[in-house]
Amino acid sequence: MNYLAHAYLSFNKKDILAGNMISDFVKGKSKFNYSEGIQKGMHLHRLIDAFTDAHPATANAKKFFRSTYRLYSGAFVDIVYDHFLALDTKQFDEYNGLKKFSKQVYHLLENNFTVLPVPFQNLFFYMKHQDWLYNYQFKEGIKKSFQGLVRRAAYLQESDIAFIIFNKNYFELKNCYDEFFPQVKQFTFQNLNNMRAD
């Protein structure tokens, strides 16, 4: 899953959100430098990623990208899922819409800013000022996200073909999201409740 999905699946909890968003930036034993709540968020992030990777709908979505992007096909699907989540307005009713949800996420991350890893602090500057979370709903936002993936990846040269694939198979990819997202939401909510019970 990508940034919007991980933010959403933190269920409005500040430390869980911080851990969920920074998990890919924290390696090995350095996770123990963070509070228990943030560590739980990191653990939740990894559970979500494992569930996502193993889901049949994700396997189907990856097929569209695999011949061109191989091991990176899942990274493109993560961004695609964020697009359809951003358009799934019923998910954001309790937050009074995606715009307010995005602002709330930025605010909660700012409240934990000093403990966030420096690479994520640098990324967060662009995330907030370019309003990534809100702009995933627009195809232009997805195009820019694909381009950002290429900049960060060691073995990718372009994302133009990925954007063509995305548009050509738009409705098939949406069907993958529709099958997948209610299940990952239920899975995450159950695991978060189990963490609280520990």
C-alpha cells in the first residue's frame, strides 16, 4: 500500500499513523528508538504490506504491469490503490471528506515531526505542500506519483508506459481495488484491536 492507504488504515491514531508512515524508513533495531505506539504502527505497516502482497486481487493487478516493470509492478499497484481509495468517498464520510482527512493527517504528523526520521521529514515537506494525499484522486497526481517512484528506484528509467497501462486497464484495476480494500480494512482493524489488547 502507498501513503494514503497507510494513513487511512491508521484509523486516526497519532502514534500508529507516525509508525505506519515511516516504517519503510526505519531499519533493524533502530525501531526500538521509538515509542511503543510508533513501533506498533511500524508493525501494522508490515502486516498490511504482507496482506496486500499475498492477496489475489493484488496478484491480478500486478499482471498488467509485470511484463514491463517486473519486480516493481507491486509498487505501481500500491499507487493505483491510493487513487481508487481517494475516489472512494464513502471511506472519508466520517472525516467530512478527503480534503479534511488529508489536512488532519498532515497535522498529526507535524505533532510527531521531531521524532520522524530525517529522510521522511524531507519527504513530508513535499507531501504536505504538494498535497499528495488529496491529489491521488486525480490522474495527474498518479502520473506524478509514478514519476516519483522512478526517481527513488534504482532500476527504473521511465513511468510513461505505466501511466498508459493504468489508463488502458483502468476499470479492471478498479475491480481489483473493490475486491481488495474492504478486506484489508477489516484485517487491519482487527490487528490494531489485538495490539491494543496486548
